[in-house]
Amino acid sequence: MKQRSVLHLAIPLREPFVTSQGVLAERELVVIRLEDDDGTTGFGEAAPLESYDGVSIGAVIDSLRMGPPPRGAPPQARAAWELAELDLQRRRLGRPLGDPFNDQIPVNMTLPAGPPEEVAAAAAEGLRAGYSCFKVKVGLADDVERVGAVREAVGPWPALRVDANAAWPVEEAVAAIDDLAPLDLELVEQPCATLEEIAAVRLRVGVPVAADESITGVEDVVAAARLGACDAVNVKLSGSGGFGPARDALRSARDHGMAAWLSSTLDGPWGIAAALQLASSESLSLACGLATLELFDAELARALAAPSRGLMAVPQGPGLGVEVSEAALREVLVEEVL
């Protein structure tokens, strides 16, 4: 018989994180802990972000109160339960969740939509730290100045992505991307809200287009391919419903001739560890957006090794390969729900 506890966490950010959707000062997460009779423990994490995916912390907690989330529960709740079960099972076996192929995964540095000079300074620091791929949040009036400042700070060779988080209607997206195109962009992520709108934009711009918020599983990947909406997809493990569904989405993208990568919605260490193992198992080549723990101001953020030279080490297990002390959990604990 498994014992379970559900923890509501709030992790402060070192600095407010600004996007076209607003400002985030702390990251709330829901963590489920399963403990077997022999004392083996597995952890799973739900990372909803209501301004991004429309799913509230309360909805996830409610879905986890009675045990395994029912059909139709938020995918983040299903992901948390699946990860906890997998972590528990694989810890018993002394194995990781996936079959890591690479010891390290290339990751991008994510830059919020702050004042151009501040964002450029952060990018320059990232370049010195060894990052070779940068993602800049856009969708505000000063996008050209901010992205231009970043390009000037990092020079001509690093890959530079921009992410609008669905900020633009079609005509604004086309105009904005045309304005940003001379800055040599690797891709523009989620310019509009729907796959149909993204497809319309892709027909009219010369920069590769990626879908993010519009991708929550295999069905969305298939729809994106059918519409010719994008060149690549950004898959979120929590938003897809777990390790297995995210893996299926990545493989579907490959089968349909689209590039794919994994990223975090400011996930905690359990979600990042699972995504690193999955990225390694699937041999993803695009830099993944998983170097976000360093944005947190809490001991819990140090549960995984920090990026080095633009690479993150893949946890080798057992299970997720994450050990978080009780003190680190208490530091950010809002409530132990169960």
C-alpha cells in the first residue's frame, strides 16, 4: 500500500520574469510524493501556469486528492502522478526513467522581456558562461531594440530564438517577424494563439516557425503537420501529461518531418530531470529550454547540477536521479495538502 502526500510549493525567482503575458515573481508547483511499504519514495511534479496554459494550481490539487487523476483531469496532474510512479518503480530497479543515450544535453539560455540593455548584459554573461543558443521573450513594443541588443552582445554565431507566447494576431506577427528577421533568427516560437494562425504566418515569413502552447500531445502534432503550421515543435512534459505522452509527441514530430525539442515552463527539479532523461533517450539535437532552475532563489534549485558551457548533465538515476532535502522542501512549502 502506497502512502502519498501532496505538497503545494512556491519558489521565489531571483528577479521578476517578464513575458508578453505578464510578470512572474514566484513559481507555484504541486509535488506528489509516493512512499511504498519498504520506504522507497517516488516524486512527481505538476507545473501548471494559469497565464500560459489556463490550468490553476487548485485544479491540479483537486485532481490529486483522491489518488490517480481521473480521465479528463489536467495533464499536469496526470504528469505528476505518472512521474511519481515511474520514479518509485525505477528506484526499486536501480535504473533511470529512460535510456539515456548522451551524458549531456545542449540547452538554451532564456532571457525575459526586460529593458534592452539589461537583457543584453544577461546575454553577454551567458555567452561568457558558454551558452551557444539564446531565447528572447518578445511581444512588446521594444522587441527590435531588445533582440538587436542581444544579437550585438552575443555576436553573429550563437543561435538566437524569439518567443512571442501567442502575443500577436496574424498581421502583427508577420510585420514583427519581418522586422526581426535581419537579426538572423534560428526560429520564432508561437507567434499566434492557434495552429491555423501560425500556419498563415508561416506562409508569409522567411524565418522558421515553431509551435509551443498549441502542442499538448500527439493529436496537436498531427494537426500541425496537416496544416503545415510549423517547422518545429516545443514539447512540455508537464503540459503533455507525462513522460510517455511527451515521448510520443516527440516521435510523432520526427515522423512528420518536424524538428522538436523539450523545454520547461519554469519547472522544478523533478520535471527538469525527467525532461533531461527524455531528451537524452530521444537524442534530441536542438538545444532544449531546460536551463531554468538558475532563475530560482531557493536551495531546491540546486538539486541538479547547473549548466556548464551550455550543456546540462543528464541524471543517471535511480529513477529521476533527484534528491531534495526536507529542509529544501520546507523552505518553499506553502501547504501539505495531504
